[in-house]
Amino acid sequence: MNTQPHDHIVKSYDEERRRIQSDVLRMGEMATAQLEAALDVVERRDDRAAERIIGNDEEIDTLERTISHDAMTLALRGPLARDLREILATLRIVSDIERIGDYAANVAKRSIALNLAPPLPHTRGLHALGSLAAQQVRDVLTAYREGDADAALKVRTTDAQLDAQYTGLFRELLTYMMEDARAITPCTHLLFMAKNIERIGDHATNIAENIWFQVHGEEPLPPREKRDETNTAA
């Protein structure tokens, strides 16, 4: 009988942990859906749908604040060292997801400006880049749900592929702008949109690294390849 209050506290704590994890996954799914919807409105040139995506970003922001508050409340209940790592990782992860939602909204905002110009074939390259980033986010959310540090590292490794694809699109757009001055404005919008997507990949990588931290603590991560060569693009 003496252990019942303790058992109740442990059960309540575990239930709260699971609820927070569920909210994090829901927030991640919302941000991924925002990105995929933004890519869709770029293809369809749909200003009204783009405005809806921009408006939806507030819901993601609100959920981040709620999860952060709940995680901090949980931290005050005196968890063990591993639990503290999980809480710290959660705070970092929801911040990264919130930024992913922001970047998706930025793509939608740029699409409205892009629609003032005639359609460009390069939106297909943007869509391919965005699809790769969305898959990264989905994969890292799966790794988070399963507490799988090795799967998280695989997502981290794929960021080099996203960087390489971004560099290719960057160079293609620069070449097109040099060949046709009329393309400078719409291509500039596409460059910003592509950079937003590349940053989404960086945030997916951050999430992967926090999953590693959650599981392994301060154990060093293996080195990671980067292929964003836009600073040296000719």
C-alpha cells in the first residue's frame, strides 16, 4: 500500500510524457503538411490557398508555446537525468518544428509574388527540392516517435543530398537570370523559396541531432557531410 502514491505519480508522469510526445508529433505533421501545401500552391499558382497556409502558421506557433510550457512544467516535477535530456530535447525540437512551419509559410508568401510573373519551368526543381525536405521531416519524426537514434542519423546524412540539389537549382536560376533580365524578379523569389526549403532540411538535421542527444547524452556525433556550395557558385 505504501507504494501506491509513488506508482500513481510515476504513471501520471509517464502519461504526461506520452501526451507531450503526441503533441510534438502532431505539430510536426502540421508543419510538414504546411510545406507540402505550399509546394502545391506554387505549382497551381493559387493565391487564396497560399493565404490560408500563411494563416495556419499561427496554429503551429500556439502549439509550440503549449508544448514548451507543458515540458517545463514536467521538468519541475524532479525527473531523472535521462528525463531532463528528453525535456531539453523536446524544447529544442518544437523550436525547430516551429521554424519549419515559418519557412513553409514564407514559401507560400513568395508564391503570391511569383504569380505576378509568367510561369517558370524551374518551379519543378523547387517542387523536387521541397519533396525531399518534406520526406526528411517525416523520417525524422518517425525516428523521434520510435526513439531511434540510428534512424535519426540516417536523416542527418541525407541533408547532404538536399544541399547538393539546392546548389544545383541555385546555379540553374543564376544562369537563367543572366540570360534573360526579365527573369530576374521571379527567379529571385524562387531563390529565396529554395533557400527556405534548404533551411527546413537544416532544421530536420537539428531534430535528428537532438534525438541522438536524447538517447545518448553528450556522446559525440559522427562527422556530417555538407554540400551547400552556393557561396562558391559561379
